[in-house]
Amino acid sequence: MANSPQAKKRARQNERRYAVNKARRSRIRTYLRKVEEAIASGDQEAAAAALRQAQPELMRGVTKGVVHKNTAARKMSRLASRVKALNA
């Protein structure tokens, strides 16, 4: 249990950041799921549109420190290649 005032404040801050980061992670996953669903439906235009919406959300997660830069790049690359493959 936190005893010093500083430790108590850090505990409060950690709770707040945890909630914010959890919401942000959930939002990113929602956008990625929309892309996955559009790919599964086979509609390339919808998948491309969903990918365009997911990209800034994923990159925002990177700038906020929720997702690692390479993880975001890998996810975007794999999704983009799958969307591109729908056309062929």
C-alpha cells in the first residue's frame, strides 16, 4: 500500500492512465476489427475505406505510447496487403 504522498499520487495517476490507455486500445481494436470484417465480406472498397479510417487511429496509439511503432507498422502492412489481394 502506498504510504508517502508521492506514492499515493502516483497510484492515482496510474489508475487514470490505465483507464485512458485501455479505452484507446479498445478503440484501436474496434477499427481493426472493422477492417477484418470488411475483408471477410470480400468488399474491397469497404475494406479500403475501413483501412483508411484505421490507419490514423493506429498511428495515434503509437504517438500516445499504447502501441509500439513496429507493431503498428506490421499490422498496417499486413492489412494493406490483404485488402490489396481482394482485388486480384
